[in-house]
Amino acid sequence: METGNKASVPEISENGKKKGIMEIEGYPIQGLSIGGLETCIILPTLNLAFDIGRCPLHAVSQDFLFISHGHMDHIGGLPMYVATRGLHGMKTPTVIIPTAIKEGVEKLFEAHRIMDQSELKHNLVCLNVGEEFYLRKDLKVRAFRTYHVIPSQGYVVYSVRQKLKKEFLGLPGKEIAKLKYSGVEITDTITLPEIAFTGDTMSDFIIDNANVDALRAKILIMEEIQAAVLALPPPLAGRVFAFDQGF
């Protein structure tokens, strides 16, 4: 029987602080992103991870995993992520992948099922560029195009909230409730880009595509490219973060 409990994760600290954790714009973020080695970015308060690297233990606790592309340093730990959650009796994870790698991912799991003789239960969701996935009512993720040597995509996390339309501002609560009950649409949906994960995309993508929501997000997470990050012009300077310190 499945439970909602999360696996126990050891607290690794340095000078009283959890190792590898940044707090940016109110979001704790942990991870490592070095090309060819390992990429896994964890946002524990959102219950998600971007890419899985070699399956660091801290990532196992996240119910949602978004994969950017099929290179081993980004997807290698996927079977271990699913298997470890099953071992701990945790909720079935949801793995979101680019549609282009669906067949390969299914074959990967099938091979491990044969060798491991286990179910490796998970929910596999395929997204094309522009498609969205809701983690909860007030939080969604949209896939956006990135440029790499194999099919790839990044993800933007949006906060979603309802705001009372201007024409109804100042009305008494009973009046607003009456309008709502009668079927009048009294709110507008407001979506704000909070976090963007670009995977392996090159810095040229960021500079040349300044109008995509990824660039309007409060936080941009890219693979370790310190020189490119330091060279970014305003208003991007100070909003792009490279994770190269490890777990």
C-alpha cells in the first residue's frame, strides 16, 4: 500500500547550513549542474526536481521530476529514482519528459524491470513545447524550446492566482457571491513566471530570446557556465544562477 510519507534524507551541513542550498527570491534550491558530469536541481518547497543526474538522495523526496533531454548526465539516475521511492513505500512519482524521448524512456524502464524483477511504478507524462502541466491549482509548469545536439526542452514554473476583475472591486461580499452563483466570471487568472530551468541550452539562447517567459522569470537556472553568466547584460545580470557546488 502506498503512503504519502517521504524518505528520510540525511542533513548534510557546512558551518550550520545545509550543503549546496541557495535561497533565492524566497525559494530554497539545491543541486549540481556541470556538463557531462551530473545535473539535478531540487526545489523542495515546490516538491519537484529538474533532471535527475545520478539520482542524489535529496531528489528522491520530490514527487515530480522534469527531464530536459536524454543525455546520461541528466537522465542516468531515473530508474534509481523510481526504484528508491518504491523501496520506501512512497507515493508513485510523476516523471515529465519531452515527447521526443518517450519510446527510449519506456524501453529504459522495461529493461530495468526485466533485470530488477520489480514493477518500477511511475506516472509518465509527455510534454511538447508550449504544453503545460499543473502540479497543483496554483502552480503550473510549461515546456519551452531549447537548443541542443539532441531534442531538448526547458521548463518555466508559474504561480497561478485569481484576481477580482476591476469592475467588481469595492462591491460587498454578498453581491460578489451572488454574481458568482449566477455564473458571472468575476476573476481574471494571473500567471507569473517564477523559475526557469534551461538544461543544457547555450547562453546565446538567453540573449537572443529576451521575450520568452523564461527570461522574465525571477530565477534562471542554467548549466555551469560561469563566464557566460558573468558576461550577461542587464536586466539578466543577477537573475541567472549556475549550480556547481554539489550536494
